[in-house]
Amino acid sequence: MGKEKKYMTRQILIQRTIDNLSKLPDQKLKEVSDFAEFLLSKLEDQLLTEGMQKLASNSKSFQFLEDEEDLYSEADLKEKYK
């Protein structure tokens, strides 16, 4: 889907939603508003989590472990997991 078409579809959906919202009684409008805030909160949490994961994966804090020699090998095992 092209950027223009996606934008038009989004604009149409937004306008349709606004039209529907204007027809709702106040209590139902409040419910929709609360739900929209809930969805935005979940999205913000997801973006924050993804950002932290990216920072942690790009961090060089534990890079020294990559250069460290292995302390143990399979020969040190008393029993192998099957």
C-alpha cells in the first residue's frame, strides 16, 4: 500500500471515528476516551520496553565477557542432560 493511500485510509478512518463519536452520549464518549488512553499507554509501554531492549543489546557493558576464556568444558560435567 502506497504512503498516500495509507494516509488517505487513515484520514478516512479518523474522520469516520470522529463522526461516530459525535453521535455518542456523554457516558459512552467517556468510555471511548478512556479506552483510547489505555491503548496509548500500552503503546508507550511497548515502545519503552523495545527501546530498553535495544539499548541493552547495543551496550558494551558486558563486552569483556566475549573475550574471556571458557572456565569449563564438557569434560568437567559429571552428567549430561539428555
